[in-house]
Amino acid sequence: MRPSFSLDLYLVTDRDLSLGRSLTEIVEKAVKGGITMVQLREKNASTRQFVHEALQIRPILKKNGIPLIINDRVDVAMAIDADGVHLGQNDMQWQMARTLLGPEKIIGLSIENVDQLTDANEANIDYIGISPVFTTPTKKELFKGLGLSETGKIATLSKHPSVAIGGINKSNAAGVLSTGTNGISVVSAICSAEDPEAAAKELSDIIQQEKKQS
Ligand code: TZP
Ligand code: MG
């Protein structure tokens, strides 16, 4: 059985946006604020650093029953027995990742347009990331945001639960959730916040409020 997970408030890490603080500190505080999932995303780290960072964060999350997902690197996920991986359209194909990881790990896949749902809906994956909802400086290689209406279309047509990412913060989180995504995913709104715990708590409160209304 795969572990159960909640996409409600999904933190994606970025050390360059963490204002000099360690990822461990950010994650510890964000956990106190109510995040439900963490993706460790290390675009410039060596493999050794990536593994080291993941091993630092893993016990904090284990203690709190929060899944640790590794961005891109199936080998790192296997090496540290993470809960799963998040794959983009140009990363390892989900079929290979599933074979390597086995049936019990979580696999997330980024979806950038409605057409990509044709394959994703048939895939043995656990959730999709709708990306990017809004244009964001955090991911420079991405272009224009999908906008709320396209995001809602993808969320509705998806057979898998969905989490939206890209430019989400406390001012637009409720609007994103109202399109029908299961959760929101943020980098800078928590990593770059002066108080990551308070930032996570504020987002978590918005999510609870929005879910009560729907
Ligand atoms: N994938 C799509 S957008 C994005 C990623 C990793 C970055 C989102 O960062 P932010 O700071 O929450 O806009
Ligand atoms: Mg990727």
C-alpha cells in the first residue's frame, strides 16, 4: 500500500530563496505552520549534497507523518528511502520510475497543458502538479502562467488528485483552490518568508477555510 498523503499545502524547497537559512530550519518551521507534504528540489547540488540534505530533513518529516518527495532524482529517492519522486515532462518516464521504486512509493508528474493529461490519466502515478498557474520568477525556464481557468480545466479533467504550483501566495491561494485543485504548492511564499512558520500557518488557514466552503 502506498502511504496516504495530503496535497493541501505542499512545500517545494529552494535553498537559493531561503535567505541564507538552512533548509532544515525552513522545513522545521513550515511543519509547525501546517504543511502537509515536502518536495526537496536541488537543482545545483552535487549528488552527495542532495543525499545529505535529504537525510537531514527526513527525520523531521517522519516524526510528523509528512511525506518527503524528491524532485527529479529517482536514485536519490531510492538511496534515502524517500516516500516518492516528483517528475517533470523531461525527467525519467514514470513507467521506469515505478519499476525502480515499486508499488509503494508516491509518484507525482508535472502537467503543463491539457494535452499532457491524455497520457497522465492512464499513468500509474499518484498526483499531478499543474504548472505554472501564474508566471513566476522562481522557475526561470517557464513562460507564461496557465491562469485560473486553464488550471481548473486540468484539475477537473484529471483522474489523479492535483496540486497547483507557480506564483501562489496568500493573496491568490483561495482563488487557485476554488478552481478545483486538491492543494497548493509553494516555494517562495514559505522559503523566502521572514517567518516561514507564520507564512505556512496563514496559507494553511486559507486552505482550511476554502475546504470548509466547498
Ligand atoms: N514548478 C513550476 S513553478 C515552480 C516550480 C518548481 C516554482 C514555483 O515557485 P513559487 O516561488 O512558489 O512561485
Ligand atoms: Mg524535473
